[in-house]
Amino acid sequence: MAPKTDHPVSLRAVRQLRRTRAFYAAGVLLWAAAAAWTGWTHPASRQMWVSVLLLAVFAGLLVTASLWLQRLRPAVANRAAHRGARRRTAAPRHANA
């Protein structure tokens, strides 16, 4: 009997979480570049600290999404490849004598 706290996870939710993780990764790259550029041109300015803050926010979101995906991976791996997958083998064939 399955525990009551085990929630089924749809493949759609996992795909959406992967897309979200890709978006956060792009945000981390963007804000890392912005923080580096602003730190180079205007060190210790307000713009640099805002870029660093947004970099930290996106990095935190990226880590959170990655941890969720890592936790959900075993639940999804046990399912069939797709809904149309056969549940039983083909009928046995009889040899003609």
C-alpha cells in the first residue's frame, strides 16, 4: 500500500519545471554578466549591488528548481515511456502442423 503523502507527478509538471529551470539559468547568466560589467565600470555602485542581488535571487530559484527536479526524477522514471505503451505482450502465436 502506498503512503498517503506520495503524490502522483505528471510528466507535464516535470516538463514545465525543466523549462522554468532553463529560464532561471538564463537569468543567472544575464545577471552575472550585468553584475560583472557594472562592477567593472562602476564599482560599488547601487546598480552593481542591484545586479548582484538579482543574481542571488535567480541563483536561489535555479537551485530550488534543480532540487525539485532531482527529487521528482525517481517518481517519473518508474512510469511507462508514454500513455500508449503496451501493458501486455502480444498474443502467443501457434505453429501450423
